[in-house]
Amino acid sequence: MKLNLVQNKNFKLFKTISKVAQQQGLSAYIVGGYVRDILLKRESPTDIDFVTEGSGLELATQVAKALDPQIKVSLFKTYGTAMFKYNGLELEFVGARKESYSEQSRKPFVETGSLRDDQMRRDFTINAMAISLNSEDFEELIDPFNGVQDLENKLLRTPLTPEQTYSDDPLRMMRALRFASTLNFTIEPESLEAISQQAERLKIVSMERILVEFNKIMLSEKPSVGLRLMEQTGLLKLVIPELIALKGVEEVEGQTHKDNFYHTLEVLDNISKFTNNLYLRYAALFHDVGKAPTKKFVEGIGWTFHGHEYLGSKMVRTLFQRLKLPLGSDMKYVQKLVKLSSRPIALVTDDASDSALRRLLFDAGEDMDDLFTLCKADITTKNSKKQRDFKKNFDYVAVKIKEVEEKDQVRNFQPPVSGEEIMALFNLSPGREIGILKEKVKEAILEGEIENDKTQALNFVIKEAEKLNLKQI
């Protein structure tokens, strides 16, 4: 099967590699995901892998020289690979190789091999295809494992037996679930069973590598596909056992609660229709994570999850640490949204006070819109009337909040009186009195006792200062 690459935006690059390979007496092939995406007519990725039945280091060095003598080539002699960047692309060259693995390591023992050897070591048939860049069969598709057929059938199969493929490199189990989620493919039943059997092997993979695949699942159109497969195969309990703890329904005295695991997946899918913000999606994933440890049956009331938002926000740090997610502003953002996730629902009433709205504005700050996106995604009732009513009430509260914000300007609250001004007013040095007075000003504004206005705030400070026996100078 011959492909037509003339319309490909990297055609000139491929012709250059073909010419250099011929001059050096080397073979050259495009391999892996780039070939798959050409056949799927997906937007081409910016990283392209090339294989040669010879020295990948030599081919990369000579290609770089032909493209631009200033290009710096990174050489990884242990694995016979080389990489350089060109025109916004990341190009990797490797000599065709065979690989074998030890029981406790993902690092392979590598020896020189043929193109077919190299294709056999790939994770899935759809990633094991190659396109020849050799002059005698330029653009020829080399597909020894019927990857084209699997693309048409939307099927994930391994070139070797699934047991060997996943045992050799357990990260491939996560990649299988990631491709199922991002491409909407089905994993071959034998392959899915092999993942379940070998799930524990994932423990030898670094969390950093697992996270790369997990984040791609999180950013897929419907993340629940990958997460359900992770739960089904036993991988999720190894990565995020706190989510597995949400699974199941208990009944006491005829009263049940919803399955918070499947509810969480539904919320995640809901929010994914409206945002590609990875950390807003993480807020959806973790918004109910505190429900398992706070679940309690109270006689006469039923099931309660008191304080689950607060505990859940505390659990976010532990989760981020284990998953090797960033512990700075992104983590704090998720913590804030988890902690506030039930607040807007409590305000969906006709008599929500301006004070309550101001406090929510103050606490949510610039993340208020994201909080509302999360809360709307949290509406998973199958009763269409209830769903319409909830959304209508949320829209009503959003209007009220906008009115309060325009009047009181507390979304990104800055005290109208600074600590320095208070010190100058009473000839004070830095101390606890300054903090007390600033806090009183904030509370007075949030409660609506005074407006967010400098003159009113100064008059309020003077009055409150008298109670602390402070005299204006």
C-alpha cells in the first residue's frame, strides 16, 4: 500500500531525510504515532520518530547538518537514539533494535535488529506501522500486523501476546487505556484481561510516567472511558484508591445513597464538555473525594457527609503529592474549588442574602466563574424538570452575584484602608491591633454594614479603634 505524502506539510523534510539516508547507505522509515495519525487524518503531532537499519546517531547527525549546520543534536549512545528540534518539530532517530526486559525493570536490554524486530517491540499494531523513505519504495506503508485493519475496526491489539507486551513494559497498560479514551477505540478482550492480570506490574513504573498518560485521559473528550477501564482492570486502585473508596451503595433502614464513584465520573464528563482546563477537570474528579471518610448514617436523618468539602480540600494536597502534580497555584486552585463546591448550591434560593453572596464572591475571587461551571456539572439528576430548575436557579444566583459585585466590588477584594494608613492614623508600630482592625473592616463590608468605600472604612476604623483604647493622633 502506497501513501501520497506530497500534501503533507513535512514532505520536504521527508525528502531530505530520504536523500541523506541514500547518501549514507542507510535505510530510513517514519514509524509510530505519526504514521497512525496520517491514516486517521488527524492533525499531525509535532514529534516524529524515524528508524534506520543502521546507526540512528549517524543518520540524525547527517540530517541535521543537511537541514541547518547550527542545529544541536542530542545523542543518547546507550540506547542508540538521537534527537533534535527543527521548525517546531521534535525529531527522534533510532537504530532498529530488539529489546528484552528483566522482571523488575522497564529498562530494556537492547541489541541491533531489523525493521520488523523494531515493529514487533511496539505497544500496539496501530503504532507498529512504518512508511518507507527509501528511494526504491518511497511512501510505501509497511504493516506486518494489520494495523490498518485495526484502525478501521477501532481496535487496540498488541503485536506480540498481550502478556508479553505488558509484562515487558507495564506503562503500556496505561497507554492502552489512554488510547481507548482519546481515540474512542475498543481494547481487544484478551488484551484487557491481560491488563487485569498484570495490573500489579504498574508498581515498577514511576508516577511521573503514569501521570503523563493519566493527564491525557483527563483531557480526552470523555475521560470516564479511561477511568472506568482503570477501575475495571484494577489500575485505579493502585493510582488513586481514594476514588475506589467512593464506589458502591449502602443501605440502612431502607435508605440508600448514590454511588459517588460513578457520580464523580458523570460530573467529570459534564465539565469536560465546557472546559479543557486540566485543573478544573481535576476539581471535578476530586470534588467528592471527602465523602468516603465522612459518610455516616444518622438515625432519623439518613446518610450524611458532613464536612466532606473541607476534608476533601485537605486531601487534595496528599493526592497531588502522590500523583506528582504541581504543588503551587494549580493545587491551591483545586483545593479552593473542592472546598467551595457546595456553597453555591446553598445559595440557590430566593432569599439568599447579599451578605452570603458577598462572602462567596470574596472566597472564590477570580475563580467564581469556574466554581459555577463545576456546580452546574454537579447536577446529575436524570429528572429533566429538576435539572432545568437547578440550572434556572443557578442562572438566577449568577445574576444576583453580578449585581452585588458591581455594587460592592469584592470579587478581588482589596481593603479600602491599608495597614500602613491605620498605623499612621494612630501612630502605631506593626502589631496585632492592625490585623484586628483590618479584619473588622473586611467583615463589616462583607456583612453590608459599610460599603466598600475609603471614607466609610476610615470612619469605621476610628470607631472600632476606640474600643481597643487607641487614640487618633
